[in-house]
Amino acid sequence: MQKIKKAVIPAAGLGTRMLPISRTVPKEMLPIVDRPAISYLVEEAVAAGAEDILIITGRGKDAIENYFDYSIEYEQKLTASGKLDQIAEMRRICSLANVYFLRQKETKGLGHAVLTAKSFIADDPFYILYGDDLIVSETPVCSQLADAYEKYGKPCCGVKPVPWELVYKYCSLKAESNGDNTYSVTDMIEKPKPDQVYTNLSILGRVLLTPDIFDILEQTPPGAGGEIQLTDAMKVVAQTTGMTAVDFEGTRYDLGSKLGFLTANVQEAVKHPEVGEEFRKFLIEFVKTL
Ligand code: UTP
């Protein structure tokens, strides 16, 4: 099975759930303690073997591009104060992979954003990491998908059971267990009405697709919310070749929502090597006041 060497990170969405900050700071650049979300995603893709990573951006998202560039002024200042480790770490982030940028000129949905990656992907299988979904795991979720791709030979999606009463906000998969942590998927629906729900398994943040998705996306009309939905195109894949859903190991944070952003910061802050211990002490005292 072909190794996965390319990844696409759609990060062009307007982030209306994170207004007003998202008007001037891309939600993908909001910090988890001291690193933007996009930094974690690139690290995950690289850890899973990606060498070429395309980030789909849009107007007002220049900060994402700047993050992966050298910072000569900072380096001069840090050199003068002998903080060479910090320079090395910043250069490491810039050299993780070949990171490319492309603008989605109109925010017509996740499926439309993925379609802009068509010529970059050419004939290769590839990962998609949703730009506002951070997943903290022992094994990168993309690697977990690559293992399932190797085993079952079909495009894969990362899934989790979501509370039944919230399935309408996500998508619902028609899926049967393979007897491990994976499922065989034959159909799916985005934002289902109550009588359209198959299961409470929903796709969260990571997929591994083959390039035939592009022909399907080109034929996909706008769906839920008037946007071109990636789920509508993956539905065709599920119905024809089938897909494998992987109930992944890891904690997922929706950084496109205020609550997800806050939760991620608290949970990651207590583990942080520099401030974790002090923050933990603060939290213990703070909780007593609630
Ligand atoms: P979301 O639906 O969570 O992003 O898309 P959004 O549209 O920015 O969110 P709200 O509802 O307005 O708050 C999942 C991912 O797809 C990207 C987003 O940046 C996010 O990372 N996306 C979405 C695009 O790249 N282009 C789009 O047209 C829509």
C-alpha cells in the first residue's frame, strides 16, 4: 500500500463561532498555551509521514503563513541574549515539512476548500486534518488512519461516538463493526434530521482519502448550510468503494468553539513543562472558590 506523504489542512473558514476575535486572528492561530493550533496539526501530519503539506487559507489569514517562516528580528534579539535553544525550536517548526499555502477565494465549504487541493494532490492518497480540530493522542490519529488504510485498503475517516442528542450537529455514519476499533462504512449523512440518523458515529477532524474524491467533489452540489460538504462527497465513496471508520485513540478538541478552545487550554496547560505545575496549583485553589 502506498505510503501517505501529502496532507491538506483546510483553514480558510470564517470561524463565526469564535467572533469577534476570528475577525482579525485566524482561529487556527489561537494559542494552546504558547503554540497555535495549526502548529500541532502540522506536527501530527509530519509524525504520520507527511512531507508535503498544503494549508488552505483565505483573506485575513496571513498570520498562518508567517508562523512557518523564519523570524530574523527575533533571532537577532535572542542571539544577543544567548537564547539559542529558542532559535533552534523556531527553526525546527519552519523546517518540519514542505509547507505550501493556497487561498480558497470564497468560503463555500469544507468540500470546496479540499477541491482547491486537486493539482497539489495529483495521484496520491492524502490526509485531511480539519484546521480547527486538535486531537491529542499517543499515536497520531493520521497514523491510526494509515494503519487502517494498509489493513482494509479503503479510504478512512476518524470517528467517535457523539451524544445521540447532538448527532444533528455532526454527521451520522451507516457502519458495521469489523471486530476491532474500526467499522465498515456504507453510507453517511451530514447534519441528519432525527429520522435520518444511522448511528451516533460521527467523523471528527481527520480523514484519509484517495484522489478520486476530486471528481466527486466537482459534481457535488451545495448541501447543508448552502456549503459544498466534504461529507456529501465521502458519502458517494462510502456507497461505491466503501470506507473504513477508525474509532481513534485520543482526545479531540473543537477549537472552532469557545468551550473547546478553553477546555484544550486548561487540559494542555497543566501538562506544560514551563507553567504546568504552577497552573495546576492555581487551578486547585481556584476550583475551591467555584
Ligand atoms: P468549520 O465549519 O468548523 O469552520 O469547518 P467555519 O466555517 O470556519 O466555522 P463557523 O461555523 O463559521 O464557526 C471545518 C474546517 O474547514 C475549514 C475551516 O477553517 C475549519 O478548519 N473551512 C471551512 C475551510 O477551509 N473553508 C470553508 O469554506 C469552510
